[in-house]
Amino acid sequence: MKPKIVLGCRVDLCRLFVVILIAGLMGVGAAGAQQTGPQPVQPAPVPPQVSPRIEVLLTPYVWLPWTASTVSPYNSRIPSASSTVDPGTLISHLTWVPFMGAAELRYGAYGAMFDYIHAPVKSGANSKAQLFSGATTGMTEDSGTAMFLYRPWARPDQSIDVGVGVRAWGIAGDIKLNQGLLPPVSVANGLSWADPLIGGRYHRELGNGFGLTAYADVGGFGLGAQVDWQILLTLDYRLNSWVDLRGGIRSLNYTYRGKSAEFTEHLYGPILAATFHFNP
């Protein structure tokens, strides 16, 4: 009788093994069918930086730059002159209310940005090496920039704009050199020119309403000025859905070759601005 008992046990074990194997194969097949079945398609997120509507952004700002200027006459017998005017001195030499403001129009990935500065100042400065002096009682400097932008890259938290444009400069009034003991030397009766530009802008959201914006352009290329360039860095804060507050630093510079002298100007200093958003 013992061999029959042993054989029965072995048969029962084989049957149990076959049942477990079949159940396992059925489970694997069901899992495979679930994995290979059609998966629901998730909609791609829409970049928030590309709006399908027209948007108008108006940015009044206050910029208090240091102004470093150099005049280098082509006549080697006349020495060059330079001076640096701090923001406090610049404010005290204003002859009228200045204007500083920017605007931007956006539609989808395209935009147009405009910036204008009007600064009426007295001739001369509180410096031993006066640049602008003599018979002129006042001087007005104007700078206007137009840049056409395209946004090739946008993500929920950042975007990049590239563009081409032009910046026009105008300086009204005689530009004279006063080298102390030497008599004043007139080197230009006002200046005006325009520079082609290429530029780019990068914006990054930091969370909790804060963001960073970096803008730069360069131009001139000898067609107007020899070189004309600008850098703007700001820390931004979204106050509400239609107002952004900005604070940072700006540097605006040029080197221009006139008929009798080369003129270089560097303007750099803190900037405070507010951007208002409108969707007409």
C-alpha cells in the first residue's frame, strides 16, 4: 500500500503545481493586457507667457544714473576732457521735469517695445574737468528705443525674447570744452544719430510673486555710433493681476564719432519701475 500513497501524493502535488502555473500565466496575461491597452492622452500645458490676446504694458520709471562723459578731440593739440556726475548733482542741474517711460504691445509670440528718455539739464557740471560749458545756458538729451520682439521659447516659469530695433539719440546745444586755463573750445553744435540694434530678454519666475528679468542690446556697428549698448537687470514682484513692481540696475552707453571729436557716455545706476497690464 505505501507505493500507492506516495504516488498519490506526487500526483496531487503535480496537479497543484499545474493549477498555480495556469493561474500565474493568466494573471501575467491580464496585467500585460492592461499595460498594452490604450492610455489616456494628457493635454499639453499651454505656456502662460504666450497670450492669444493683445496685451498693452505701460512702464513709467525713475532712473538715477551716474553720468561719465568723455570728449576726445581729433586735434592732438586740444587735450581730452572727462567728468562724472553723480545722481544728486544731476538732479540739481535739471532745468525742467524729465520724462522716463516705456511701453510694450504683445500679441501671442510677437511684441513691440518702446522706451523714451527726455533729460533737460544745465550746461556744465560741478567738476574741475568740465565737459559742457561756455555760452550755452542749457542742454537737452533725448534717447528713444524701438525694439520688435519674437518669443521663440516659453515655459510656465520662464521665457526668452529676441529682437531687432533702433535707438535714436539727440543732444541739443553747443558742446564746449573748458580746460581750466585754456579758453573754451566748441567741438559740436548739437548731435543726433540713430543706431541699429539687436537684443534679447530672459524672464524667470521665482515663486510667491517674485521674478527676475534680464535684458541686453547692442548696436551702432559704425552705422551711427561706433558702439551702442545697454544692460538692464530687475527683480520683479507681481503686486496683483495688473501691476508689477520692479527694481534693479540699468547701464546705457555709447561711443560716437562726430566731425571734430569722439564722444563717449556711460550712464549707470538704480532704476525703479511699475508695469501696468491692460487687455483691451
